[in-house]
Amino acid sequence: MSLSIPEITLNDGLTLPVIGFGTYRLNGNPGVNAINSAIDLGYRLIDTAYNYENEGTVGEAVRRSSIPRDQLRITSKLPGRYQEYDKAVTTIQESLYRANLDYYDLYLIHWPNPKQDNYVEAWQALIDAKKWGLIRSIGVCNFLPEHIDRLNKETGVKPSINQIELHPYFNQEEQRKWHEENNITTESWSPLVRANEVLQNETLRNIARDHNKTISQVILRWHYQLGTIPIPKSSSPKRQLENISIFNFSLNETELSTIAELTRPDGRMKNQDPAIYEEF
């Protein structure tokens, strides 16, 4: 069984499914099997990163898959320690070698690391790598509007996507609005937040019961109706299928407003504020 997932078009013309598959901590042969299961079920957007140390696992899953490479969208990310221009170029190449891929569909700067102040150099490396055919679309993760404004001002190139922490306890309303105004797609990491906690939430449980759906399905449908791209992760085929079975129901405005009220000022899971957080 393979489900068809709707697609959106980024500001540079690349199409992406409206839900993807996260691969953090999916490594080795079990990781390959989990990713292949997801692809078999209908996932076409696969998210990895240099720092996940599983680009090889993702590449092997792509090779074992019966789905043609051009129908998949593979994402990876540049780590903070390699943001200087020459290091960034080499790291992009190394990412491709690790995965044994000719190109990435989407490549992102993982964090801005503002104290290091190298993210514009890194962005220029991504721009050039796209020109060389190593990347089809370039974007960022965890960038604040001021970081993106600087990229655009100094290079004239705007990211196609910004992948940010986004879930019911931290809904990023202002940042999402800014993305929409600037024609940048929002992608949601940790879309299901702390699963053990959120799955006990009475508000979400009531909405899920009314739709005869699971809480995870309600949350992922919420992401979809917000216009963001969630990238949930699961090694369970049953859960993988559940997570993409969200296109046969809708949340009404009251339910959307109720979920919006769950957000918290301190809703970040690990207090990773992009204005000061450094990732290497």
C-alpha cells in the first residue's frame, strides 16, 4: 500500500511533498529498513543531516528503493563547524560522498551560529553548490528573520525553506507569518513534540476522538492546515502509515484555535534559541 501525498512548490520551483520523513537516530541496516518502509508507504521527502551521521544510511535506502531517484526529495544540512566558505564547499561534497548521491534536492544550513558570524559565507557556498549542480534547492534551519534578511541583503538570494522547531506547544505564529509574507516555506522539526507528553493532552485527545483519529494524526493535520511541512520520524511501519493518513479529514476553525492556545512562551523543547544557540 502506497499513499499519495500532495505537493507544494517552493519559491525556486522545486516541488516537495507536504509531509516528510525524519531520520534522526535511524542508522545502519535497521535505519535502512525503516526508511525503505517509509518510502514503500508513500513518503518521498527524506530528511537527514551531516551531524546525524546517517547520510550513508539514507543513501543506501535510496539505492535499495524501487522508487526512481528523481521521484524522491532528499535533504541534508551543513553543521556549524564547517560554515567558513571553503569548509562548507568541502562538506557539501563530503555529504554527497557519504550518501553516494549525485545531488541533494534540498540542502540547509543547520543553525545560524550568530556568535561565529560565518553563516553568510556558508550561504554563499550553498549558492555556488547549487550553480554547480550539487544541490537543487537551498534553505536554512532555525534562522530568525534578521538572519534571513541579512542573507538576502548580502547575496541577493532568499532561502526556499526555513526548517524550525514547531509543534502545538510552540506554534511559531509570528515566524510563520513572516515566512508567508516573504514567500519562504516553513518546515517543522519535532512536529509531534515530546510524544509521551503530548499524547496525554486532554484537549488534543478530545479533538482526536471527535474525528476518530489519533492525536498524532490531529497534530500532523494541524501542521498541514497551517501550511507547514512536518517531518515526523518513526521506525514502525504502522506508525509511519498512521502519520501520512491525514488527508481524509479536516480540522475546523474552532479546533485550530483551540490547538493554537496550547502554545507556551517557553515552549522550546531544549531552550535552543537561535539568537544565541551554537551548534557544531
